[in-house]
Amino acid sequence: MSPMRFPAVIAGLCLACWLPAAHAAMPTVDTTARNAYVIDFNTGAVLLDKNGDARIPPASMSKLMTEYIVFSYLKQGRATLNDMLPVSEKAWRTQGSKMFVPLGGKVRLEDLLQGMIVQSGNDACIVLAEGLAGSTDAFVKLMNDKAKELGMTGSHFANVDGLPDPDEYMTTHDLAILARHLITDFPEYYHYDSQKEFAFNGIKQGNRNPLLYTDSTADGLKTGHTDEAGYCLTASALRNGRRVIEVLAGMDTMQARADQGRTVLDWAFREFDDYTIAKAGTVIDHAPVWMGQAGQVPVAIAHDVVITLPRGGRTAMKVAAVYDGPVPAPVTAGQAVGKLTITTPDAAPIEVPLVATQAVQPLSAFGRMAFNAAYLLFGRHN
């Protein structure tokens, strides 16, 4: 195992100066939400987890999965925004929030998308499900299959609109997973989630996401409310290149949802930041080589390493390059030869492969003889 030799300055910070310091407490925030889960979008770091894996009735936040499936149809070319979908009596009669689709008529898919996302129309969800999958049952199966695929282990869908059902549940953790995938997988369609109002059938309705009106950095995603669920919010905001996703559930009033949404989001941006630890391709150490034409090989990482820490938390970070021993020659460029370990308080260690940046050929037969002789005489190999 070799100590890390890292004199280079990366992202304006000298890692040699990052020495262990007193353990500072992780930032916390009080929220009246019964359940909360907040993540850094770029790194996936969990900033707040309050009963995040408890099952909750998601109300209209479950429409995010309906949205995901519709976006999938569009991206795969199985549907277009201009497709006209028929309105069944079931869709027309559905209760709760509505976009007021006309019985027996046809509605353009893009209008239905906006009606579902902006107006939270339950009727729009049913028209989309029936028009794309043939029935709501078939569409619900797609939702549950996708939840499993995305690792949403605490979720199950019983309908396409989030109306109360004992078999309809999610977790705030799963909602954060889903929101992150929506933004990552469908950047070409995500703009609908920031749309503030939509008019259909002569009726204009506003988006229920309060942050869209009070925070210029907020750009999605969905609210929900039923008597059992309380007032809920899944939201995202992008500030100076850094995105945070928050999921809050079980608040008592609409005003509490707006206030808590702002408070928790501001806290996440204020108390944490993303830090680049190393850049891809930058030589950060030299690994020892066994019986090679060079005694060392420069190493780097294949991808940028960025982690989320409490502001000022860099002083408690430890970074080390770790090798099992000298790397036997031959060494090929891009070969994994060790690992970069990053440890911070209150978090699991992060390990990133270290790869050789150039090849090292093995010694010739004569060179191996000289190497072995030097090793026996002096206990060294270079």
C-alpha cells in the first residue's frame, strides 16, 4: 500500500492541504413534513432523510410515473406529440382534478401531457393510458415494471392518476429516484414540468407547484394532495450549475407546503456544495511497477470525481491512492492498477479505480536477471 503523492492543485484546491480536522456535525433542518428526502442531483448524495423509506399515499405525485411512461413512448418513437387520442366515458367521468376533456372527442397528446403535468388532470391520465397502452390496467403494469427497473423498491401503483387506493403507495426516497430519472432520461421533455399555466377547452389553470412562482431557479416537478396524504411536493431547482431534488410529504396546509418547500430547498443549497476532487486524465500519482522497463507508471482516473459535502467540510476529508503492491509488467494504458479512496465523516468511503496513463513494457531476460540480483542484494526494485 502506497501513500498518496498528490502535490498538484485541482479545481483550485491543494489536496495536500486537506488534513484531518475536528468532526463537524452534519447540517440538519427542521421540517414539518412527515416524510422528507433531499438529494444532490449531480452526485446522488442524500442531504436529508426523514422517514424516507416509509410507504405513503403519493396522491398526484404518482403522476410522475405516468409522465415517465408517456415520455418513454415519445422517445422510443411509439407515439408523437401530435397523436390524437380518444376520450372514453371512463376518462370523462373521472373525479378529482381535471383538464375537462370532451366526452367522445379526441385530444392531442401534447395537450394531454400539459393537462396532466400542469393541471394535474386525472382525466388526462386515463386518456393517455388508454390511448397508448390500450387500457389503464396495461398502463399500470408498465408503471410497476418500470418502478422495479429503476430500483424503486418501496412503490406500487394501482392506478394512473394517484387517486386513493390501498394498493397505491410510494416512498419519498423512491420519488427522488424517479424525479432524477425524469430529468436525466428525458431532457427534451422535462420543460413541461416548469410550465406555469395551461388553457384547454376554454379553461385556464395554473401549475400547483408553489416554487415556480417564488423561486426563479425552480423548474419542476409535481404536487399532490388528499386527506390521507396531506399536502405533498416533489421539486427541483438548479442554481449555478448545481441541482437539488426535494420530496416533502404529509404537510397540513397548502401554505405549509409552499413555506417548507422554500425553506428546505434553500437549506440544501446553503449548507452543501459539490466539490471536484480530481479531473479525468490528470496524473495524480505514480504506481510502482514490478519488473518493468520503468519503475513507475503515472496513474489517473477515468472520470471526474465530484462529491457533495457540507460547506467547509473539505477539511475533514482524507484522500489516498491505494495499491495492493507493485504492478507486474507489462502494464497497458487504461489498465486498472489501484484505487483512489475518499473518506469523509458520516459517509461511506468512496473508491474510484486508478488507471495507468501509459504502457510499461516488461524487462528483457537480461534485465530481469539484473533486477533480481539488485532485489536480492539491496531489497529494492528500481
